[in-house]
Amino acid sequence: MPVKFSIIGGAGFRAQYFLRIVQALPDRFQICGMVVRDETKGRTMEAEWGVTTYRSLEQLLINESPDFVVVSVSGSAGLDYLLKLAEEGIPALSETPPASDLQGLELLYDKLTVTGARIQVAEQYQFHPIQEARLALIQSGRLGKITEATVSISHLYHGVSLIRRMLGVTFEEVQIRGMRFEAQWVNGPTRSGPPTEDKLIPLQRDLAWLDFGDRLGIYDFTKDQHRSWIRSNHLSVRGERGEIFDNRVLIQQGISNPLPLELKRINKGEWENPEGYYLKGISCGEQLLYDNPFAPGRLYDDEIAIASCLQKMADYASGGPAFYSLSDASQDHYLGMMIERAIATGEMITTTRQRWA
């Protein structure tokens, strides 16, 4: 039976990811109603996606029985919905970030912890196929103890979430230094789509060093870099016995036995392969580090990652393990805000242990 879930805020940009995933994987997932407050937008969604929409959560719960609900609205608007779902005993998958500021994170944690709410947060970057492969290699122990991670992939809490996962840190205190470099670059794609003219625009490159004592995280991001046609994403991890540098892997086995490897995507449907075009997995030497659980669905990497959030949320709702808790989401957003402060002030920021830790 497919997993049944509902969406609150179904007319937004992020919500349409979930709709595309359901459309591509109807045997795995099913939309069980959407809350779209604007009636005109709701009717448009019904016509375009073939879903049922409601104007309120109360209407949806009278008519539908979802396994869980995706709350895809802003942090400030999401609290009331999360509290209502907690009262009803319905698990919720919240969008990132779960609140807009530190006070909001504290309020969210205090109110929802008291109610015993079952909440996870849809932070998908750790579930991108390449990140899953890198994490599998780290967890194999072949790199030894990990001491450094450089992440130049996405902004603030997304980047921090990858730094923490690659380094294996939890809620430790950290010293943060930051800086901003300003220049120009040619405008490229944004969330709204490709550029409409060729022109130079201001560039702001933010860098931060997160010193956890025995481990170092380096944050490096330029706005819209992850959509740019002329800037590459980058991630490197260094351990005692080797490193991952993007897709290149270097491991030293013994005194004089260096082993160069590569993280290689395995795609079906290339050349004369008749199996259809999709990602099969990612290998490293003779080992398959990542096996796409949604093959042969035609999803790109970000959709695969969000589909992983949905599947893990379904497992969590039925009694399985947590995969990205409200505490983790709050910590990543808190560190992201501290990076912003370090960049703005030029001062070294020392974080403090927060209540969710």
C-alpha cells in the first residue's frame, strides 16, 4: 500500500516537489488532501495535479486520514499547525527552517516538547545520492577518524547540516570566525528560472571556519551558487588515512600503498542499455556505496533526497527511528545564525549549549 500523506501550504514552491515525487512514484506515495487557504489557488492545484484541496486543516482532518502531514509553510505560520497536529496525535514533517529566529526555535521546542509531538524536519541535503555515498565511505572507517570537512553546496543551515554530518558532531560548542568577499559575476539562474539578460551583478561570498576543537568545518557559499552555470559545488572530507575531494577518493593502505579511487555514478539507459534512464547508484572501486531505492523512477537528485525524507517519515510515523529531529534542525539553524553574526561583526563567536541539546 502506498504511504498516504497530506500537505499544508500546497500552492508553494517546495510543496510542488512532493507532488512531482508522488506523480513519479504512485506505487510508493499518495497525496491524501492538501490545505490551500486561497480558493482560487486550490482550484488551480486540483485541476493541475488531480488532488483534493481544503481551506483549513480542520476540514482536511474531517475528510482524510493521512499517515502524516507535511507542513510546508513559513516557520512563523507553521507553529499553530504543528501544535494542532500534536493535539490530534498526527505525526508532522516540518519544512526548513522550523522557525525564523532563536526565540522562535526556543518557543517551538518548548511548546512541542511538552505535548510529546512527533515531528521530523525535511532537511534533504544529507540524503542526496552523492552525500549518502560519501557518508557510507566515512562510516566504513577507511578514511580513519574524520578531522575536517569543507562544504560549498548550499546556504547556512543546509551547509551546516552537512558539516555536522560529515564531521560526526552533535551539539558541541564551537568557535566561529567569518568573512565576506565582494566582487561581481554574471547573473545566472535563480529560483524564478533562467536569467532574462546577460549582465554583471554583485557577488557576496561568505566564508566561515567552525572550530569544534578536534574537528574543523569550513563553510563557503555564494548566493545562488547551487543554481549557477559558472560556479561548481564542492565538498571535501579529510580523515587520518585519506580524503574525499568531490568525486575523488585517496586512501593510504599501509606504509607504501596509496589507493586512488573515484565516486562514480551508475546510470541506466545510456548507450544501448534498454532499461530506461535513471540513477542506479554510486560506486567506489568494487563497492556500491549507494543503491537508489527509488529506481527506476525518473527523479533528479534533489527529488530523490526529498523522497527519502518522505519514506523515512513514513517509517518514523509507524514507530521507526528518527532521521532529522527538531533538535537537529534547531541546532543547524542556530549555527547558521551564528555564522551570519560572525560575518557581520568580524568577531569570533563562541556558541552556547541550547535547551534542545
